[in-house]
Amino acid sequence: MLKQHARRIHHFLLATDIGASGLTFAGLAYLPIMRDPLARPQAIVFAFEALGFLACLAWPLVLDRFGMYASHRYEDLLSVLRPLAAASAASVVVLSTVAFAIAAPVAPLFPLAFGLANFAVLATIRIVSFGAVRVARRAGANYRNLLVIGSGPRARYVEQVIASHPEWGLRIVAFVDDDELEGGPCVGPERVRKFIEVPELLRDEAIDEALIACPLSMLPTIAPVVHVCATIGVPVTLLTDLFGDHLPAPKLRYFDALAALSFAPVHHNEVELALKRLIDIVGAAIGIVLAGPLLAVAALAIRLDSPGPIFFRQVRCGLNGRRFQMLKLRTMCVDAERRKVELLHLNEMDGPVFKIAHDPRVTRVGRWLRRFSMDEVPQLWNVFRGDMSLVGPRPPTPDEVVKYEPTERRRLSMRPGLTCSWQVSGRNEIRFTEWMKLDLLYIDSWSLLSDLRLLLRTLPAVLWRRGAS
């Protein structure tokens, strides 16, 4: 019954999305500003009909790809609107590409206008339907029956979470456990059933999901219960804090034919990561071309100011600790590394990082280059090669990494960048522990939008020289 109800909601949303998108498209098509004034009327009509047909055909597929028709029972409204915004952005790219490919006589801003208008309409529909469903669940409709495997502290925690979220519409039918807990079960004893009673429970009650909330030591004994649930088609959910609270959220993968849970630090969207890499390549290439004249002037100034090479190459640690040679314009004297030992007592940073505000090894030209971060520009080549990204945690040196705490090494789980949260938040004014927290927060909450925000904040930070030395 629940599956049939979910399918009806799915079909309703699908029909609503297609209808709303079609009406939005048609409404924009009638605006004169959205047409090419030099095109023939017949060509304009044909172009809009062709684009409208393709949009209505592809739009449900795009929404489905971004998970818009999956169950959002346990999610908040923002988690529903975020993929809708990403799907709308993807529709703008697809529509622009198709319009360009068929030389459609439409205004250049039409795909963007459609994407924004469509997002506004569909977001309104989602907000209304999301709120209505939650109100209905609080009133006792559209509920889901759970069978909780376990009766200890973890099962009690599940019961408390469900009680605090009535908008989820969950009801615990029973707890099942064969273990004799010291002091008795953590839930009402009258609600605890034995494993041997599970087939009868599944026969007499409408169970929509079985939730495993038992201790790790109990896993071998629950295999028959899981087998019975799977045999009759009841979904089984495993709470993965079985392995400890320190593990990140898992993702389903496959090891040959076997399903496996992957506990990666963060599961980033592969499509967004590919777009990030594409932006890196294009952005680095443009940056190298535009910065060419400035680099030539800086190179000449470095050559005239002090003896030594123009570029400084230093081994840094990149993605997952892979080492690479990072490029910088040389801002120090040639024996800077040797003199570092003599200056260790002047270090102004805590942690394994070495920084001095008025470093005596910095040359006159180097001081000017550092003031405006010009010495970092050659790293665009590292970005183009794939060693770095435009945005990401700054790459540390190997001698810094060996001093990291285990939790701090997680900052190496993402490709290092030219700019990062630390770079735009004060740099040398920030303590090492706070720096690490900023990088880990960036990794955990990463999105293309967060990269854009950091890039936009970088220029003012460079011009105002916040924390630079």
C-alpha cells in the first residue's frame, strides 16, 4: 500500500513538473524580448516548438538524475531545493547547447531566463507539497511502520529520534532481540519480541522497513531475521555507527559482484568534480595567458634584484599525500632553505607551519610580489597540469604533513588549491588549529557554489593584503 502511495506521489510530481515546465516555457516564448527580431516568424515558431519538445522530454530525466523523485522523508527542505537548483543549472547548459547547435532564432538569455523561472515555479510547488505532506504525517497520515532489530541503547536512541520528528511519519511496531540485556531492555519490555516471532510479525503486521539498531557483537545472530525480511521484500536499513562514531557516512559501491559500503571522508558528486576540473583547466589557461605580461615584468625584476633562478620549485603534498613540485616566483635569497634552521626560533605560527612576518630572507622585489600574491601566479601551471585546483586547501610541505594529527591529514583528501578559506580569512593571522578547521569544513561542505564564493572573495583579500607577509 505504501509503495502504491509513493508511486502515486511520484506520478503526480512528474506530471506537475512537466506541466509547470511546459507552461513556463510557453509563457516565456510569447515574450517578444525572448525572440530574435531579425528571424522570420515561421522560424521562431519552429525553434520554440522544437526546444519546448526537447525540454519537456529531457526535463523529467534531468530531475530524476538529480534525485528529485526519490523519497525525501528524512530530509529537510533545503536538501530538496539544492538538487533542484543544480538540475535547473544543468537545464540552462543543455538548452543553451541545443539552441546553439540548431542555430535557434531565440534571444541569448532565453535559456537562462527559462532556468530561473522554472526553478522559481518548481521550487514553489516543492515547498507547498513538502509542507503539506509533513502536516499530513504529523496528523497520522502517510505513516511508515518500522521493525527495530535490537532493544539496547541504540534502539532507545532510534525511538527518541523518531519521537522528535513526527513529520517523518514513522511508527515502531516492535523491537526484536534475543539478547538478555543486563538490567533489562532500554525500551518498554512489553514491546520486545524474540527473533523466532519475526515471521509471525511480518505476516500479521504491515511492516514497511526493518531497522538494525543492535550492537556490533549481535550482528552474526541477526542473519536469519535479515534473510526473512529480504525474502518477503521488506527493506532493511543498517545504522552504520556500529563501527564507531568517528567514521564518515558510507556510500554503496561494488567489489566485483559484491555490494560494499565505502566510508570515504566525503562523497562528492562525480559530475560536479568533473565540472570543477573543467573549470580548473579553462580558468588556468585563461589566467596564464592574461598573466603572461605581468610574469615577464616580474621575471625581469627578480633577475635584476638578486642572483638566482626566476622560479622557485618546492615539493608539496597534493591529493591523498601525492608529492609534486609546486612553482612560485622566487621571493627569497637562494640559500633560504639553509637559513631556515637559523630562524626557527622566530617562527610566529603555531603547529608545524613556519612563518615570519618580516622574514630577512625575502628580497626587495620578493616583498612586493608577496604583498599582492604575485609569487603564487605560476601555480596556474600546477592547476592546469592537475596537481592543484583553483580552490582547495593550500598544499603543505612533507615535513609539515609528518607532524599532522590523524584528523588533520584528512585535509589531503581533496586536491589542493590556489586559494582557500584560510587565504581569504586572514592567512597568517589565523592559528593553525583554526586553519585546519576551515579546510575540513570546506571539504565537508564543498560545492561548485562554495568555490565560486571563495574565488570572488580572493581578489578583495589580495588587494587589502589581509594577513599577507
